[in-house]
Amino acid sequence: MTGQVHSPASDSTEAGPKAFEAVCTVKSNDLANDAYRLLVLDAPRHILKCQPGQFFHLLCPVTDQHQPYLRRPMSIYSFDEEVGELAFLYKVEGEGTKAMATLTPGDSFNVLGPLGVGYSIKPDWNNLLLVARGVGLATLAPLAQEAARLGRKLTAICSARSEAALLSTEHFRRLGTEVISVTDEDGSSSVDNLRRLIEARIAEEGVDAFYTCGSNRLLKLLQELGKKHDIPGEIALEQQMACGLGMCQCCVRPFRKGDDIIQLRVCKEGPVFDLQEAMGW
């Protein structure tokens, strides 16, 4: 596709939701499975006016073994303004997350946020379908909170390598979400099977909106089905970030807008975007 290329990334004065730097206290930092940990923070209530899909920029601790340089962007797993609690589900693999894994109850932890544009649930979207894999399910977990609050029906198709690697399924069920699990282990996570599951859901109950996160494979599938059945949707995109505030422009990537290709910052104009405008790598 050819078209005009333009970017709002030089607009440095645009207004947005308030973000705060705050020092939280670690309540727990426990293993969720072999690869992931759940960090739960005691957080000041003024930073918890969040939207599903937003993220925080985390100042990872410096230790003798780990010296992370930049903050790490991380999607919100759950937030509770009344209780004053903020949680992140993360995979321990790089310098920053290895340092985070050393946090223990009572430790202080600096966070900046909430940042970015989150998911939306339009007034006429009553039957919602979420399709995600791996840690993408963490990004979408707050959407289940919001769907429950609004009294909307949410179905989550949760994908992973194996049953043991599935994340967030019990969390979704506690929030009233219907959960369908698919895995590589039994072959049920194939694109063809996912297409059959989604087509069946559309035929039986109807779907008003799709939600997903990250995966190019899922993006292409949901774009195809969204065009075929005229179903809107949203996707949260993953991208390397430095500042998290839209200034450094290292998270710029292309999007379709009509006949044009435009450049948008994932941290500022996203991380949640219109499903049909997103372009995979």
C-alpha cells in the first residue's frame, strides 16, 4: 500500500490524562508459574484512576547482580482504587525483570503512570470477545474487571503452549468471564481452530467487539474476521520504549488510516489502537 506518510510525533504540547510518579510498597512478589511472577503493590489511590490496557513505567531496583538502566514499561494486571492496590504480571527474562524478582514484601518501588490510551467498551458493545496468548492475557485482565463493572458479557479465548503455561484463567473466571482454553500441546491453538471457535461464537450469540494484544497471528485473524462480519475491535501493541511519555519517539510504528500510512507513538497514541489500523511486523 502506498500513501502519504505523516506523524503527530512532533506534537509535544498535546494534553492527556494525568500521570504520577509515586513510591509504592511491595505487598507480595510470588511465582505465578515457572516463568512469571505476580507483583502486588500497596499504592496511593490517586495513581489508580486507570483504564484497562494502560501501563506504568517501573523503576527497577539496582542490585549487585543487576543494573537496569531505563525504566521498564509494564501493562497493568489489576488495580483497585478502594483497596489501594496495583498489580503487575511479568516474565522473568531480562535485566529489569530479574531485578524486579528480587523485591520482597516491605520494599519500596517507584512507578510512573498510568500512561497511554487504554481499551474502550462502547455503550452498544454487549457481547465482547477477547483472544490473547501468554503475557498478553495480563494486559487484557483489567478489561474483564471493566466488563464485569458494566454488566457486559465477556468471553476469553486463552492460548498458551501448554495447560500448565496458561495465565489468568482463574482470574477471568472470578470476574464472571467465560473462559475457553486452547494450547499448542493438544493442537487446539491453531489458527484454523481459533477461526472455527470464533465463527461459531459469532453465529450462536453474536460478537460486538474483538480485543487482543501483541500477537501478529491473532491480529491478522481478527482483522480478517472483523472485516468479514463487520465487527470492530482493539489491540494493545508491544514495543520497546525509553521515556514512556512520547518525547523520545523510539516506539513509533506505522498504522493504516484510510489510504495513508501514518506514524504513531505506541506509548502516547496507544498502546491500544483500532484493530483494523494496526500493522504487524
